[in-house]
Amino acid sequence: MSTDPEISRPWFVRSVPLGVLLLVTGAVGLLSAFELSIDKIRLLRDADAALSCDLNPFFSCSSVMVYPQSEIFGFPNQFLGIGAFAVPVLLGALLMARTPLPRWALVGLNIGLAGGVVMVTYLQYASLFEIGAGCPWCMVVWAVTILQFCVVTAHNVRTGAFGAGLRDHAVTRVLSGMPVLLACLWMFVIAAVVLVQFWTFFSTQL
């Protein structure tokens, strides 16, 4: 039986597995933000353009993009996404290469992701309760942001980046041991809200 201490540690504490997750999810988020940016430009050129993600009246990117919430900081949110997702892609590649990263790098990523989940939570509320339509590509961005936040937070808790008190506390130690499960539960709640809000559409599919 292997006694390698690196193998015995949780996968999200180890450099390569964490790097793979950040690189893959970051690339998915980057692709989604890029696709949304292209669609936004197409919509600006032609207000009647049919976008690839316009699936039906309830799941339609163009329906969401015409609202002010799609430009929180005065420019399209998707442009911010391109820059934001480039960071986990870069850090993921460095971790996969086993490049030692200073503690502040992943703490900084954690802070950025915390801001990201606050923003996507607001956009979820706006999309579901104010606009009444969902953007499929946006939902992909929601999912990868939540997953990255949960995993990076668990990494920083377990490595003591937030202090020994959180690292050794019984509750945070248990919660930090299942970041993917917590992310899945989080997304399940969102999916349930989507189902309830768009029940008119889903009921017609039964």
C-alpha cells in the first residue's frame, strides 16, 4: 500500500487534480463567455438576429441580453467573464505543471470567485424573477463558477490559507471535505427554482 503523503491527501488539495479542474471548468466558462460575447455583438448589429441559444421563449439568450442587468458595470457582462475565466485557466495550467504558487494566488482566486458567485446569484434572481427567461450559456457560467468557488474554498480551508482555526474546526473540516457535493446541492436548488418558475413551459413538455 502506498504511503505517499501526496496521494493520501484529498484530491482538491493536490496540485494536479485541482489544476485539471480549474483548467477544464475555466475553459468551459471562457468558451461560454466568448460565445455570449459573439451573440451580444450579433444582437447589437441586428436586433432581430436569431441566436444559437434561443431555444424557446423561456430559454433564450437574446431575451435576457436586452435588459439592463446584462450590463451591470456599463458594458456587457460576458466581456467581464472572458477576463475572469482566464485567471483559473492560467492558474490551473500552472498547478498541472506543479509550479509552486504563493498562498495569495489561490486566496485571491477565492476572493474573485466569491465576487463571482455574488454576481451570478444576482443574475439568477434577475433572470428568473424579473426578466422571466433563462440564458442557457449563462447557466453554464453559473454552474462552473459555483463549482470552482466550492472547490477552491475547500482547498484554502484544508491547507490553512484562512487560518488554523477554520482548518481544524470540526464543522468546516466536514464541509470542506465534500466541495463537489455542496456544489451539486447548490445547483440542485437553482434547478428546482428554474423548474418552478418555468413550470408553464415544462408542463407542456410532459
